[in-house]
Amino acid sequence: MKPFYIKDLKPDEAGRLEDRYLVRNADIRDGNNGKKHLYMTLADATGDIQAVKWSLTPDELNSFSRIKAGMIISVVARCKEYQGKNQLVLDAIKGRAKDETIDRSDFFKAAPESPEAMYEYILERINGFKDEELRKLCLSYYTEEKERIMFWPAAMSNHHAEYAGLLYHVKRMMMMGERACEVYTYLNRELLLAGVALHDIEKLNELNSDENGVVPEYTFEGKMLGHLVMGAVSMGQRCKELGISRSAFYRKKKGISEFTQSEIQKMVDFLGLETPVGIFFTSKVS
């Protein structure tokens, strides 16, 4: 058990502390005084905190430039308040912690349910779809990407930024969706749950996560496009590969819906699409 969890730190209360923390990101920057400073986000299972090592010496600059996201390091520091938030002012960085001395549950946030149970919950709903196309589309992602889905976070920070956070987010939203369908009985349950299953699926390619669910940065595509645009493109390509000639969007537009055709056309116009065919269909549907 760690002596100083981040959630328990209070400015100036503990004096100098020595403990180990996970590096989420590290960056050496130039200061106004011509000195170079090390800025890091350090974390444990209870949260994260900004940390700074002022005025690096040449030896420190050489050594600390090798600090990378995902490392667990031992530091000597003082907790201070800066701009209304806690900050660790580092007096020393004593090196990287040895793997055999690490209790990983101290450092890595994880969803409160097992990945296996959450995955089975989601797959059970998808396999229960009577709509063959929705089932085939959802399963193509959740079976092909199972290895990454089992540990992938839902975000870089906040919003289920944790091991298996993406599964937890989707599972909880599916639970909400099923309750919503009990109240609003006109909702298309399968379409709603398919939307939940797929709405964040391209976070698998937006976030650059390691196997512990730690995201030091976004991918290039994630920075330029974001998971929503990436998802629209990916699903269009996936539908073509699977031979799906109609989309859930098309069925919603032509079938019974809580939206009018005029409202859905406004969505198409807002997205700047000449027609939804280009994204969702392999061929024009009459």
C-alpha cells in the first residue's frame, strides 16, 4: 500500500513526501529565466496531479529527458497549491521503480467491473438483434477488436480514463438505453443499442493507449479528425466490406421514427452530406 495517495494530498500538510507515481506525460520546457524545467502529470489509482522540477542541471536534463509515459518513478516532493489546484514541487527524482515491487492496483485506475463480464453483457445484446445487418456490423467490430476493447480506456483524462473504461462506458449506456426503451416505447431498441455500441468505437484509433489503459497522447488521426468523423468513415467502409446495402440511418429515415423526414434531412444538411448514400450504402437504394 502506498503511503501517499494523490486524493489524500493536501498543500503543505505532509512536508516532504517520498512515494512512487505513474507518469502520464512528461515534458521539458524552457523557462523565462533561461532555465529548463520538467513538467509532468503523475498519477495513481486515486487520481492525477501536476508536478514540476525547476531549474534542471545538465545532468538532470540528460537523465530526465528519458522519462516516458507509463513509467513508475520514485520522487521526493512537497505538495503546494498552484492556481487553486494541488501541485507537486519535486525536490528529487530517485529513479524508476522495480517491477517486482509494484502493486499495479496502486497505480492504474480500472473500471469497477471485470472486462469479461462487461464484454459478455454487450455481446449478449448484440447477438440478440433480430436485424441481421445491425448485428453483423456491431459484431464485426467487437469480435475483430476484442483484444484491445478488453483494456481500452474511454478517454485520455476524465470520462472513464481507466483500464477497460470504454467497455464500462458502453455497458452503462446500454443499461440506460434499455431503461429508456421501457419508458419511450416507440424507440427502436436495436437501433438505439447499436448506436450505443458503435458511437465511441473509433476511440480505439483516436487514443494511443498502452495495455494498462494509460493514454499519453492522441494519435495523429485522433488529433486531426476525432473519433466521430473517424467512426463515420470507418462504418461506411465496414458496411461496404460486409456487403451491407442499407444503413440504420436509411431505415430510420424511411421507417417509423420519432423524427420527421424533415428533421432528419436537416441532420444531413448540417453534416454537409449531399446524400447519406456516400457514407452508409454500397449502392443507391430506391
